[in-house]
Amino acid sequence: MGFRKTIQLFPGLVARAALVTSIFVATLSVAYAWGTQGHQVIALMAQSRLTPQARAAVDRLLAVEPGETLASLSTWADEHRDQSTASLHFVNFPRNSCVYDEQRDCSDGRCVVAAIKKEIEVLGSNAPDDRLLTALKYLVHFVGDVHQPLHAGHLDDKGGNTYQLQVFTKGSNLHAVWDAGLIKNLNEEPEPMAARLQGLRSTFPVTDLDPVTAAQESCMIVSMPGFYPNRLVELPYIEKYTPVMERRLVAAGARLAGILNSVFK
Ligand SMILES: [Zn+2]
């Protein structure tokens, strides 16, 4: 895997730490979701798993805005995020339960679980093509978001955004580490990363396409002992959670493909 590759390239602990530090320091900006790379990797993995029918339907919609791809559209929803859509990118669970309760967790329909369900419905309707394309843009993004564990975390720390910590010697927050830090640390371009992660999928079959399941899984990861580091992210945390992060990307790609394949049968 990429991290091991990094270790082989930089066998000394000091050199490894220096590499990891320098990459993390370069990526400490606050972000809203999987960074660009995470969303693109998910879209690329999904694209490669589309049935011929789904691929044709997706291509037909993409042609409404020539030059766009599933990957290039995957961050559109963050670029067009405003007050009216901000809450559609996440869902909050209480600290003591990862069992989704619509009344409690999404009573107004303003959460990522409801947003995914709604956009699936639109995509399967006979709405005009520009609305179908918008549904596709939202779907490719929100299915990614719901798999970022901290998009199904807790309100009291805004999904880790207010959980301040040090990454080696630099200040950051836990949400930023999961959005982009762990991914950027692998130092791979999206295409080779997507191709490498496809190899993980056979050990991780994903057949349940329900966004509720994805949200509950994310919440359970956030609830794992040690997920919240003791205000310090260093190599042990990175080594432990990089494979967890990679499996979330794989699951998101597989589910996005599954959803599109079932909409465009
Ligand atoms: Zn988002």
C-alpha cells in the first residue's frame, strides 16, 4: 500500500517523520469534506464499475456540460455550497448512539442521508436534463461525504472541526486530517490511487446501498476507541487510520456505482 511504499522509499524513521510532516504541513487548510482528491478517487472508482447502460446514461448527462467528467463534477457541491445547502453534506449523531433515527437526526430532511435519497429519486425521474445533471453532481459528492467518518459525527465539535490538535508540530483539527491530511500524505495522483484501491474491493464487498448504513458505519468509526487522538497526530495514528480511510473511499466508490447502476437499469 502507499504508506508502506513511503516507508520503503524513506527507510529511516527520521526521514519518514520529516516526509509525513512536510506533506501534512502543506495541507492544513480547513475543508468541508473529503478534499478534492478524495472525491475524485471515489468518482474514478465508481466510473470504472458502471454497467454499459449506466455509463451511457451518465455520459449523456455529462454531455450537457461538455468536458465534464464524474470526477471533475465531484466537488461541484462544495464549490456551490451556501447556507441553504450546507447541512446537506453531513448528519449528526448523539454521542451515545450510532443508530440512525430520522426524527432525531434529520427531522427536517436537511441532512446528507435525506439528500442522497432525494437526489436518487430525482435522477430516476423524468425531470429535465439540467436538473438530472444537478442531481448527479449532488449524488457523486454526497455519497462521498457520508463515507467520511466525521460527516456522520457529532454536533458538539462540528464533526471534529473544533477538535483542535497538533499534527507533529503544526496546529490543525481532526476534520481536516480526515478530509485531506491522511490522503495527501500518501502522495499519489488520483488515477493511480483509484487503481490501487480497486484492488481492495474484493476483500470488502459492498452490497447495501442504503445511505443510512453508510452514515451508521461512519459514526461507528468515529466512536472507535482512539479515533480522537490525544490532541496529537503522529505516525502511529497515521499508520492505524490510513487503511480505515482507504476502505471508506472504496466503499463510497462501490456504493456510488451501485446506486447509478440501479437508477439506470
Ligand atoms: Zn461536501
